[in-house]
Amino acid sequence: MADTSRAARSESGRIARVLEQDSANLLEAWIAAQSKVLSARGSISANELRSQSREFISLLQKAIASGASSVDGPDWDDVRGFLADLSKSRAIQGFSPRETAMFVFSLKEPLFERLGAAANPDADTRTTDVWNASLILDELGIYTTEVYQKSREQLISRQQQDLLELSTPVVKLWDGILALPMVGTLDSSRTQVAMESLLQRIVETGSDVAILDITGVPTVDTLTAQHLLKTVNAVHLMGAECIISGIRPQIAQTIVHLGVELGDVVTKASLADAFRLALSRTGRTVTRIDAHVNDRA
């Protein structure tokens, strides 16, 4: 076991020496290799690319010199941390998964060339060094891709959440009257966001009436109706009244066909009708003033 450990440290030591002694030439060759795979869609300057490459070579050299057998160990924390930050930033900057992974994989060719040209190596030594270096870079490249994918998923999730919030705006129509126009298909996630936004606005404004307008909802099925009923019940629990508007003839027929019971929920055909009812429920009314009367006045 001790002989095996010493052999592993000796092999990693040769790779570390090449990284340290020929770092300047290796850096230039690596940057040239990266430039071949980077497209114009990713936003990174030449100075930033050089700085990232130089730092990675330095961190890689220190980690390999430690003799640690696995890139998952604590001796590789700095390398993994650097690659994690790089992957996240490149996901945001617009780089593709291939371009991000090639940051690591493009180091192979220039490094292998220098390992092969190292002083007095025999064929077996060259093969061993290249193989060990390849294993290390393969693991780091895969790690980079995994972090990139997770970062993209998190970014997409945040964007979807932002779109959900933007697609469910709560509008104050009058003092004590709110409206929530729903557009598009309703699902559990979207209904949850809409419900939270509406309830929060009821608390903030002290409104007595909330109008759910589904004019822009293309179809209503059993699940959609259940989502609407949950929102109505939540509004009632907050001490406010809820009116559903935008009940078109097709939607009315669908609700009847499905056998969905809306119970005591007040429904109106249009937002205007619902607003008129909301005004009356809050002790207000809309009166039309004759223009000729104003002129005489």
C-alpha cells in the first residue's frame, strides 16, 4: 500500500511540475485552443479569459501536487469552487454547455503535448502521465457540466416564477375593489401565485371585494374550476367578497356539463358587470351625466 501511494505521488508530481515549469507556454496554447470553440454568443473579454485560465492552472497545479487521488477530496476544494463559480457565471453570460465544458477539456491537448515532451520520459511513463491527466480533466469537465446544468435549471425556474408573477397582476379598480385578470391556462403553480398575490393585496389595501376575471382563460375543466373555488374560499376567509367575471356561454356550458358546483359564488358575464356589482356592494353607484345638462350649467 505504501509503495502504491508513493508511486501515485510520483506520477502526480510529474504532472504538477509540468504545470508549474511550463505554465506560461501552456497558458498561451490553452487560450488559443479555447478561442477555437468559443462563439460570439458568450460575453467574455480576452483579459477575463486569460485571468480565468491562469488561475485555473495555478489551482490545478497545487491540487495535483498534493497527491490526492480523487478530485472529490478536500485538497480539490479550491478547484471545484473555482469551476462552480465559472460554470454559474457562464450559464448567465449565455455560453452553451459545450463551451463551458470545453474550458476544461480544451486543456487536454496542450497539456498532453508538454507531458510527452518532458525530460527523459520513457514510453510507459508518458502513457501513465497522459492517462492520469486525462482522468483528472475528464472528472473536472463532467463536474463543470453538472454545475452548469443545475445553474441553468435554477435560472429557468427563477424566470418562470417571475413570469408567473407578471402574468397575475392584481389591479386596484377603486377604493376597496381589486381585480385579478387571469390570462392563459390555469395550473396549480400559477393559481398558487395568483392566490398569494391577491390575498397580500387584500391585506395591504383593506379591500372588501375582489374580482377574478377569467375572460382570457381559454378553457375551464374540473381542475381549473377547483383552483378558482380555492381562491374564492381563501378570499372569503380574509373577510372579503369574491366575484368571478368573464363567464362566457361556452364556459358556462362546460361548467354545467362537468357538474361543477360553484355554490354561492357570484358570477358575471363581463368585468364591467362585475365592477358595477362591486361598486353597489361597497355603497357606490355609477351615474351617467347628460352632456347637455353640463352645457346649460
